[in-house]
Amino acid sequence: MGLVIAVLGLGEAGGALAADLAAGGADVRGWDPRPDRGARAASAPDAVRGSDVVLSVNDAGVAVQAAREVADELRDGQVYADLNTAGAPLKRELAGVVAPTGALFADVALMAPVPGTGVRTPALASGPGAEAFAARLAPLGMPVEVIGPEPGEAATRKLLRSVFMKGLAATCLESLAAARAAGSEDWMREEIASVLTGADGALLERLETGSRRHAARRVAEMDDATSQLDELGVPARVSRAARAWLEELRDA
């Protein structure tokens, strides 16, 4: 008999994971409050009852409620993995809900978009159930890196990466909006793509040390850049934030 996996939440991410896990031979019992998402269980407790692994792929705002709803069905040796994007305090709270049941809690951070990747999405795992989560999901195709025994360690790394990735996205959006207003969007796209394609450790070092070494000059440069965006009618949110960082480095 294959691994029995309960998937709580069959939205974009949960649905993709459930489909891939089923294709890989797992007995998947999916649950979602929306009837149009093809749940195979009558309720969340029904999905969890007798399963080997529980994947909570809901929303961080209802993660604790979801765990409490199924707590009576959790048992020794079961793995309860929360895959929602949330901070370490919430993951620790979830671990506290799961611990009295005897199930092993795993804080799982998905490190790439799930649509298009599915069960092959790279993941970090921490918490008392991290090793068991990796052992059970890796054979089904999920690359899992166990990073520690404490709930919240994986969540912390995920959010640290979010600072970079979402900040990078905001920078690209602002740059493209300004270039579009200036009639140079195609050129700007090529510039961004070229930098990202050639990115390496040397670029990171140059960005870090160069910002400190040339902070005063770059404050003046960003003054001109924000003025240009103002003239173009483009909100200079990221540019002003970058100027503030450079000003702090200059003064330090």
C-alpha cells in the first residue's frame, strides 16, 4: 500500500501537489472547503484520519484553525507539515497545537513557485518532523533540505529570501515603469536580463562593498534618479528607499 497523504487546501499550490503525489503512487485524500476544487474527502478530519502525512496548504491566516480542526485525528508517528508562508512565531504556535497529539510537526518552506513545478518544488524543512517529512516525500520527487530541529527555522529562511526576491521584483517593476514612460522599455528589459543572466558572487560583492565605498556619490545619483521619476510621473518608491539606505551607509 502506498503512502497515505492528506492535503488540506486544494488551491493552486495544494492542487498541483496533490495531483503529482497521486501520480507518483501516493493515496491522496484532498480536502478543501470549496466544492469546485475536487476534494476526495468529506471533511478535513476525514482526510487526516489514518493518513501517514498531512500537508497543510491553506493560508497562513487559517493555519492554526486548520490544525486545531484535525487535532483529534492526529496520532503518534504521523507527520503534520505546514507548507504555508508565515513567520516563525506562527510555525511555533502550530508546533504547540500538534505536539500533544503525538504527531511530528514539520515547518516546510517551499522555495519556488509550485505551479509548473508541483512536487518537484525545492523545500526547506525544520522541526521535530523534518527528517520524517523528508524521508517520506523525497521518494515521491520532492527535493527536501532539512535545516534544523526547531519549528520556524525554515520559515525564517523563506522570509529572508522573500526580502530579496520581492525587493528585486519591486525594483524591476519600478525600473520598467520609468523606462516605459521615457520610451526606453525594450532597452531596460535587455539591461535587466543581462545583469540577471550574468549574476554571480562577484556581482553580489560589488553591490555590497560598492554601496558602502561610494555611498556619498550614490546618494546624489539617486537624488537625480528620483527627480527624473517624478518628472516622468512614476512613483519612486524603491528609488527613495534605496537613497535612504545609501544615506545611512554614508553617515555611518
